[in-house]
Amino acid sequence: MFTVVVIILQKGNAQDITWGVNATSEVQYNISNGNSNWSSLINMSMDADLWKGAQVYTEAIVTYNLNEKDPIADDLQGYSNINAESRPFRLSILGITQQLDKVSLFAGIRNTGPDYFTSEHISLFTGSSHGIHAPLANNYEVATYPTAQLCLHTEWKITKNMTFKSSLYNGNPGETIREQLKINNKIRNISTLSYKISEEDDGYFCIGEMTGQNILNHHAMAIFGIVEYPIITTDHPVLCGIVEGAYDNSHILDETMICRSYFATGAVLHLDKKGNRHLGVVVNHALYINNVKKTHETDMEITYSQSFERCCIQPVLHLIKTGRNYNCIAMVRLMIGINE
């Protein structure tokens, strides 16, 4: 009844050029009110070698949302990380990366998508706050899907297992090239320090911060963290626990809703050694506040992922409580991959 289709085509047509196309189609159904939606995303990317250690990278997206003017749920965080306004074209990345030993530098147009909140286990879940924590996405005009903006991005591989990342964003997030190239005095920074126990182990730790002007045009700071740690292991990690958290110190000035805090905890069960079957459960809680009221939102997400040779099936169930309102949303993701 509910289907999501993802078609992935990837191929390199020369030694120094690679490209890929990802097409995602998702049908969503709100059991609480009987409303349904169809959301689609096409992602196209290409990178090419330039001089020694340098590459040019570009990525563009096409989005379609059947009920964008009449959402099927009134949640605050966003139950699906592909829902967006219908647009025939958006540029999400365009720039040059230069590799200098253990440091890589990027300059151009970019969003947070490829750099942050991409660890193995939280990436399994479809809720938007697992793609970027709610206080950051809600309180700061920083480029998250489906927008992009001018960015200087740095990655430093301190050791084999420890990485430092930092991004400076300028201007406001835009959906057109003209908007994305605008320069102003608004600078925002995201930085993280992450540690992975080993390539074979699922242990992952990350701390980070965001600073800059918030949506109220005041300087503020948010801190966040992620922990993924194996709880049960045999000859491979069987059960991995997840903890996420974020807090923002923005001052409350008017009726503009600020997300003060976010917390999530859950676990992913690996059902086979090859990593083809996963069962995940996570519960998150976000606090939204202004000078009039407070609103709490809790979302429990239950998902199962089954991978085959060229496809993956992932049913999803969201149980969401926003204030006194309830939404129960069911989805199924079907992903088909072709790689040459």
C-alpha cells in the first residue's frame, strides 16, 4: 500500500570524471487522519579531477511534493527527510576541493548534507532531526536540504580515527543560484570533532557547535553531540546504542518559536554479519518555546531495512505527539541500486 522507490545509477565515463544519479519516490500515509502524500527527489552529481589534489564537484536536485500546500501532518521536526517544495532544479553543491596531505579545503556553494550527521546508525532513520538536530535547523538560517549557500569547508584527518570538520557559511540559504551567491555580513560556523573506534567497529563519538546569527538576528550558540556504541558484540556488532543531544542558548524575544533543546536515544539491531538486515528504534524529544508558550514534540520511529543484491526495502512507522496532537505515519522505502 505504501511504497518508496529509489533508483540509483552511478557510472564513471572517464578516469578523471565520475557521475551519479539518485531518484527517490516516497508515498506516505497518515493513519491518524487518512491523508496521504507522494514525495520525490532526484539527485544528480558529478566530480572531475583538475590539477594535483584538486577536484571540481557539483550536485543538483529535482524535488516533487504532491501535497506541499496541504501537509498530511502538523509536526514540527519533519517526519520525512526528503519532503520539500516542488522545484525543477536546485543547485546543492558547486565548488573546488583541494587536498593537502591530511587536510582538504572546499570553496563554493554547499549545504550541510554531505558533511554532518551522516554516521552509520542515525542515517538509517528518516526523521529530519536525525539529518540535522532540530535546534540547528530551526534556529539558524544555515543551508540544509534542499537549500545551499556560499561555504568554506575544511576537514583535517588528525589521526586515522579522529577527524575535525569546520564550515563557514555566508549569506542566507537559497534555492536559486542568484540567492546562493549573495554575500552579506551574516557568518555562521559549524564545527565537529569526531572519533571512530575502528573501521570494523561501530563505535562513533562526535561533539560539535554552531555559532552565528540566529533567525532573530542575534548572535547565539548551539552545542550538539552524537554517540553510537556497540552494546552486544560477537564476531560482529549485533546491537548498537544511539544517543543524540543538542542545546541552543538563543534568547526568547517575541512569538518566534525557538527550539531550545533536542534529545534522542535508540538502538539498531544488526540481524546478519553482512549488514543486509537492520532493525532500528529511536525516540526523540524536542522543546520549542517563545515568549507565550512551550511546545513539546516526541517522535518514536520504528524501521526495518532489508537489503538484497540490487535493492533494499525499508518500512517505517512514526508515532508523533506534538503538544496535544497525535500523528501516526506509515511509509515503506524501496531502494534499487545499479552500479557500473
